[in-house]
Amino acid sequence: MSKLLQSPSKDFILPMNITEELEKYDYATKQKFGSYCLIYEHFDTNEWYEFKDCDFEAKLEEIIPKVSIQKVLVLCERHLDYLHVFLNFFATINQKQYPPKHFIPFLISIVPLLPIKWISKFALHIDDVRYTYLFLTAAFNSCIMVKPGLLQLLQRNQEIWDKYVKRYKIEGSEHYVTILQHLVEYRTACKELIDYKIEYKLADYLKCDKEEFMLKMVRQSDSPVKFLKVLKAQIIPYCQANQLDVESLIVKGIPKKSYDVPSKLKILSDYVSTLRLRSQFISDMTYTSDEELQQIKDYAKQNNLAYEPNPHVVESFENKPRMAFRARSGSIGLMLPSTTGGANIPAARLNTSSSKAGPLKPPTRSDGWKRSPSIELEKNKGSNDNYSIIADGKADNPAAYAERLHKFRNSKEIRPIYDLAETYAIVVSYDDFQETSTRIKLFDQLIKQDGWDNFTTICQVLTIQPSDLFEHLNTTDKYFNCGKDILPKLLNITDRWNSSQFIKYLDTAVNNFWANLPFTEFAELWINALQNIYTKVKPESVDYIVFLSRVVNTAQFLTDATQQRTLINEYQKGRTLEELAHILTDFGQEQAAKFINKKIANYSEAQFIEDYTSKDIRLVSTAVLQIRFMEDKQAAVTILQHLIPKVDGQEYTLIAYAYALLYDLDFPCQSQLDILNKLHSGAKVFVNFHELIANPLETLQAATNTDTIQGILPIAKAMNINEDKLVVHVMTNKMNSQYFDDYKQYVKLLRQKSQEELIKVVVPRLKPEEQPQFFQSLGMVEQQRKIQTISDLSNNGLSEFSTSELLNNPKKLIIELYNKTALQDQLGKRLHKIVERIASRYSINPKVYKPEIIKPWLSAEYPPFEESKNILDPNSTEQLYAADKSAVQQALFVLRTWTILDSLSWVKRFIEEEGIPYRAKARGIACLFSIGDLVTLQKTFGDIETLNAEYKYTILAAHCQAFGHDFTPEQMHPDKIEETFKELQDPWAQSIRSAVFLDRDDELIPLFTKLAEGRKFQCLQLIARVQSQRVILDKSVSEALILSISEAFESLLRKDDGTKAAKSRQQKILRTVFRVMSIIPQFDYVIINGQHTPLEDAMKLLISSGLSVYAADITSHMTELKTRRRGIYSLVRNGCYDLALEYGFPSEQIFEIILETDLKAATETMVDNSFIQFTNWMYRQGDKAHLKEVKNYLKDQGRTREIKRMKERFAKIDAENEK
């Protein structure tokens, strides 16, 4: 027998000297001793002393990868001070070895302790999207804090994150608000994947363009039956919810599939209704014979579709294999996991080495296919399908590919593909080249190959959009180290629409400059960048940029790097130039101090205008500084008024800056600022501001076309110009289409139904079959909006809101949608998009309706509640906190659609309103702590300790009001609470006392006994929040906790409520029990039916009731070796062999107990993996007698093959031993 377990009936006895020492240990050492026993499952004095005195952080890092996952979870609960170590373990866990089901439920149970920044990173690494969704949902709930101690929880989370970052060198942390936005996006994406049954990892899905993603799903089905199944179950619902055009996807994906023609025509008839798309579908269809060609012609004739056989589409061959989606040899494949569990799908094929394609058999053609494809393609180079044939990515080598493309090199579609083959020896197909991800991958390859000197040429060849390039650069760490090379190149592609992306790159690159270059080497580069972009940035950013250049310029006066960094950092923190001048003076830099805030004597208006319009950022900063120095504000206004007409009318930023200076002088010019902001952001808009002010309608009409209409309409609205006039102008003067589909998007923009000019001009252009739709659209603009709204609601499963009352009152509809809390969880970000579309459709201002929604939520009365002593029923205090949390959750859902500063400002004004109820004020403060991080709250409110205390006493006073006692927050203070409550001894009063006295041991300890009488679950929750060792180790507290734990045991055994809600509540209680078992000293009994019951007997009761998993959980939390071994014995003795092994209990102990109890039963019931471990162990032990018994049992059971497999395994063991 093993020394570890002489006999299951003999208890382990700890040496007397160690027992005495344990009594003297502090709490932390006792915790460490329990963990030692849990890890090693035995006791050795020298080993314990070594363990006690070790670097525990390093020891945990060494141990946790080696023990079972269950032990890791228990150790984590026991040592939350080292949570950062466990976070690193989970972040790198092998999910094939330990699937998410093994650890995500545990992480959910401690999610309030997890730093939000870690959650954001970790969520992308969870393999199973269902567990990702559960984890993110728990994370969102944990961000909604309503119990006292908000600040302490935020501080603890920040402390854990700081330890994690420092220990494991984590980089790239994002802002708190950005992280919350990511979590919303992640959760919405998870819900989509789950709802539409798409098997995809979250991280991969987030990288996909949704339309391209759906197009791949359309194309990947290898049979019509499979396609229709996917189409109905996944593609159509997904597209409806995400505003994607299903018909267009079908037309792009199906015509060239190798389906038979009747199947493709059936899909066309059932799912494509738009005339133009139907014509395109049959035009693009492939066929294999004259018979199929005739079927297409007959269909076209029956459906009045114009059809001419197109000899330039790729036909399907009779012997062509089904789509295999295999990457070619020698290619760089961007692989997408198959959603059907098959082979991976390459999204791109980039041949970078010569490879020989396998031969294709000659196709069987109809007579119409006999001419050379190249001859036909010359005549029709404009078709995308033709480009796909010309540049199909199939070539023996790049030179041969370039030679084939040579004759088409003047086509702008083929030219970049030709250049890649000719100049860079890269083969890529036209279809793959259309993918942005392919071009970005090529960019990385070519930059690495040719260097930044060829940046412009590479971008021109690859036709990469600047916005896509900026996004790539801003998300690829290696490029921030190349700022010195990249910045001058990026300035050439920066415009007013992507300037914010450039600034983002610049900020990060400059941080790298500080770390890697002397200031003198990059200051001019920095100033040059600011010089080139200050006229392009958003108007609200120009002041910061202009004076940043002045600060950087001033820093060049300094020679001390610390002073340089300090000066710029202080400016970025919001210091004024005057304050910076004082800092420079303190540095002893008088010259720099004078320069940075220099007032120029006799600075004239002419000089001001000349400097401001010079387009030299240094002169502009001087001009603005002087205008701000002027004491005569009216004179300053006059100068600025004289300036504005002198500024180029398309320099929107500079004009807006001038108006902003006027605005600071209390000159009314908000309307001009609004117009300039819209001009700046308007897509493809180039309008002279001065001409616009002089002749608004004529100027906008001259600038309006199909490309600019969307950018110009907001400008027209800001100037009170009838937007319909511009829409009509575009449709009548800038278009000449015969199809209603081309006008549809512009008809939707119309506000008025009656448009006679459209009827006179546009209708005669349209084909006869197109005219009815056009007439209908003009006569039903309002109805069309309703139809669109009904469609939005229906596509997202919200048809119940499509009532006449709500459709006629869209504002009320929006409020009703937001009022339904379940929709916030169900739809997430999609609900905001639905509401935004409705609001935009009816021109409803979000600044009006959102506050009207939030205030009633925060002020809502508490619902009726009841007090229950049943641990499975939430007590009255829990019900109040649940109501508070629901209100805060609803409010945050809308508040987070604003900027963080707008949200904080609005809530701040709300809680400062006179006469608002305590509950509303407390909920408002809770919103503040959930909106911002500690840094932001500190900047906004200053003393957040006071805010935290105000919340605590206000929420407690609100709860007192709910119980019928009108106390003030001041009366909730620790020094006044007993006087306030006097004789109040109700359970709710004890709960409030426990919240008030959390940091006062003498008052808190008696409360445990009182809570254990009627609020046992709260008693358990309370100990988890206590930091005092005195409280944790107090005997009366332990007795109260055992009484509460016993109630949890009895609730399990009673099985009196099997509802889903009760089971969920029970899980929550048990997780709390396990947490408590990790905190308090080990106990060896519980009270069941009023009787002291040893834990091993309690285990037997659980197992006999079919609750063996809970018995294993409880045993895994036992740290006293005697009690732990008894628990293991109970599990194994009662047949839970596999469960005991799964939970990581010592296999040797388990196997010895089996040998002493019931070997036959184990042989019959063990799963294969456990049985293999067991028999291999016996063989290695040389236990031939018991192995013989096993073989006999197997024979009796008819499992002769298992005997053979055993012999084979033993032979392998012998072979390994010989080695």
C-alpha cells in the first residue's frame, strides 16, 4: 500500500508541533498552509517550511500549470491577492486541454474582481462563442455596481491590473470608454453568431466585412440543397438584421456555381425579384451544354428578361469537381475556418513562387464557346466577370502571368495585377485583389521587400484607400517604430476626412520617438507634421494642434530632456501657455518663457491678418496669441470680422477657428460654426464658404451631385434651405437612368410627397415597367417611412411594436423600444442602430428623447417586495438592489451612446437637481462610477472619496424609505446609525447595519449571528467582503457561517424548487459557499435537520441524491487533509470514480480505495480514459492479482476486446521501460 493512504479508514494526523504552530500563524500563513495541503495532498514538515518561506508569487506561477484545473480554481479563490498570476494563466490556457466549460463559469463568478481591460483582451481568446457571450454578459453586469463600496471595487480592479501589467509586461492598453465600446461590439457579435448558428470564433468574425462574410457563405455550399438550407436558416435572417441586400449577394455568388441550370433558375425565381438583378443573374450564368443554354433562353423569354449568351463567363464543366477551396501550392493563404467543420477556406491566393497548376481536361463547349477568350475579352473589358477570367491567378510563374496580362495592362482594373507580376514577381487573381485584406497583406510584403522609399509607388499599385491604410498602420505595432520614415509619406495622403487617423498615428509614433530618439532629431519632424495637418483637422482640434506646435517649438530652446518632456506633458494635460511660462521660469529658462507666451507690442490688424492667413502654423499661433492678449474685446471682434473674408473659402478649419475665437468673445456665431463643421465632415464636399453665405441655394445646387448629396444635405438643413430642392435638382439635372432602383435612394430623402418637377422630367426617362414603382414612391413618402420602420422592426423580431399607435408616434415607439430591458440584452448595439434609423428617418433629435428616457428609469419607484427566510428566495434588500441595478442598467445602455464627458456632465446635473428622490440620486451616482474610470472621475469630480461615501449613505437612506422609514443620508453614518435605528431589529435593518459597519469589527461581528437567523445568504456574501482577519477567525462568525452553509446544503437536498430561476439562484449560492470555504478556517461538519452531520456523511447524502458533482466541488475546497481524504473516500466508495479523477484528486488514493472497496463495480462503470489510467497503474505497481480479477470481470461482461487492448497497452509500457 502507498504511504499516502495506509487505509481509507485511518485518519491523517498532523504532527503535534505543527498543530501548535498553526494556532500561532497569522491568517495569510494559515491560508498558505491550507493551499500546501491542497496542492500536495500530503504533509512533510521540511517541505512545508520550504513552501511557507518561498516567494509565493513565483511558486504559484510554477505550480498552477502542473495541477488540475479544479485545483487552479480553488487556489485562485484562496489567494485573490495574487489574482494577476491566475489571470496570466487563464490568458494563456490551452483550451484544447481545458475547454471553456471548465473555467469560464468560475471566471463569471469572480468577474467583479476582474479588470475590465483584461476582460476585453481575454474575451477574444475564448474558443467557444457561447461561453464568450456568457462571460461578456457577466462582465457587463459586473460593470453595473449598485452596492456600497463602488470606489473600493474600482481601486481593487486597478490594483490587480497594475500588478498584471508590471509582472507580465503587458502593453497597448486602451481607454476605459473604448474598452466598453469594444465589449458592446463583442457581445453584439456573439449574439449574432449564436442566433444565426454561425460556427466562428469571435476574434475572426470581428475582422470580417459583413457583406464579404455573407458572400463567402453564399459561395461555399457545394450543392443547391445545402445552399437553400443555409440561405433560409442563416443568410436571410442575418442580412435582414444587418441591412444587407440578399438579392445582390445571390446574384454575385450563385450564377457561376457548378449547380445544374434548373437549380440555379429555381433559386433565381424564388429569391431574386429586382428586374435588373434578375437580368444580371441569367447573363452571368454558366452552363455545360446546349440543352442548359436553351433552358436559360426559355426562362428569359417567359419572364420578359433580355438575354444574350455571354461567352466571357467561366462555364461549368461536366467533369469539374465541386468547390474545394484549397490553397494553391506556394501561396500565402488568408484562411477562414470552415463553418461546416471541413477544410479551411482560402480568402486569397498570392503566388510568390512559381508553381505548376495541374492540367485541366478540354471542356465540352457549345458552338458559342469556340472562339478564343482573349479575342472576346478585348471587346468587353469593362465587365468584372471578364476581369476574373483575364486575371484568374493561375500561371506557371509570374513572368508568364505578366505576359498574359500585357495586352490588358492599360485597363485600370488589370494594371495593378500586371504590375505586381511584372515588377514584383507576385501572382494574384482579380477576385482576390478586390479584397482589402489581400492588398493590405501585399502592402506589408512589399514594404518589407522594397522599403519606405517606394511607399507612394506601392500604394498606387495596390490602390489602397488611405483610410484602410491608416487603420492598418494604427493597429500594427511594428509600424509605430518607423514613424521617422512614414510620417513624411503619410502627410501626402492626409486630408480632412482622415486627419484624425493621422493624428492617432502621430501621437503613438511620437511616444516611440521619446523612447528611441533625442528630442532634437524629431522635434522638427513633429512640427512639420502639425504644420501640414492643422488646416485639415476637425475645427474643435485646431487650437490644441496650433499651440502644441508652439510648445514643441519652445521645447527646442531647452537642452534638458526631462524639461522638454515635462513641458509638453503639462500642455497635453491642459495647462495654459501662461502656466507653461511659469514652469519654464522655474526651470530657469527665461528666454523660452518669454517666447512661449510672448506679447508683441504694436501688433497691427494688418500683421494679424497676414500672419493668420500665412498658412504657417508658427505665425498662426502668434496671431491667435496676440488677439487673446487684447484687452479691448470689441476691437478684437472687429479684427476677426475683417479677417474672415480674407481666408480662403475652402479652408473650413481656419474659418471655423476664427469664428471660435469670436465665439469666445461672446459674439453670436454658433450657426456659422455648425455650417463649417458640416462642410468639414461632408463627404466629397468642396464649397466656398463665402459664396455659400452670399448665395446659399445656388452655391449648394452647383456643388450637389450623386456623390456629394449626402454630405450637402446636412449643410442645407443647417442653413434652413429646403433639402428637397437639392434632391430634386440631382435627380433631374445630374442623373439620366432608366431604372427606378437608381433613384430609389434619393426618393427616400424627400420630405414632401408632391414633386411635380420629378414627374415631368424623370418619369419620361424611365422604362414603362419601372414607372409604377416611381409613382408609388412619390405618392407614399410618409407611408414609405412607416413601411421602412415596420421592416426594421420585423427583421429584428420586433413586430409586436408595429402598432398604429406607435407607428404614428415614432418618438413614443423609440421610448417603448428602450423601455423593454430584455431587448437591451437581446439586441445590444443593434437596438441602438434600429432606434437611430427611426430617429433619423423622422428627424427626431437624440438630445431631446434620450434624457426623456433616462430620467424616468432613474427615478422609478421600487416595485412591491416580500421578505422570505428561504435561502432560495431573494430577500427584500436583494430585491431593492435588483431594482436599483435594473434602473442603472437601463440608463447606462443609453448613456454610453454619448461621449464620456457628455454622459458625466448630464448625470452630474441630474444628481444636483433639487428635490430628486434619494433612490434617483443614488442611481445617478452609480451611473457615474460605471461610466468613467478612476482617472476620468477624479478629473471631473475631484474628491471621489466623498462621492463614494455620498452614494453609500444615499442608497441606504433610499432603502430605509422603501421600508417605510424616512431617514436622511446623514443619519446613516456609523456614529449615528444606532441612534437612528434605536429598536429596529428587522432583517433589513441588520443588513443596513452590516453595510455601515463593514470596517468596524466590534459592531460587525455580532451582526453575523443575527444575519444567520434570517438572511443566511447575505451572511455568506458579507464575509467575502470583509478584510479583517479578526472577523474571519472569530468563533461566533464561523458558527454563523456554518449555519448558513448548512442551509445551502439542505436546499440542495430538499429539491423543492426545480425551476430555472431557482437553479440559477442555487448555483449562485453554492459559488458563494465555495468562496467562503476558501476564506474561513476548515470546518468538519454541517447541520442537517438540526443535527451536527460530519462532512463525509453530508457528502454521502449529496451523492445518494444524485448531486455528486456538488460533493466533488465541496471536497475540492477542503484543505484539512483528514477531512479532504474522507471526502475523496466518500466519492470513490459511492462509485464516483471518473468524477474524482476529473477533479484532480490523487489518482493513487482513488485507485487504492477502489481496490479496498468494489473493484468489480469500478470495472463495469469507469469510462475508457479512467479505466486505462487505473489498469496501467496496477500494471506498473505489479499488482497481478487485482489485474487477474479485472480480466475475469471483463470476461463476465463480454468485453474480451478490452482484455486484448489491455495487453497491448502493457506491452507498450514494457517497451518504454526497456528504453
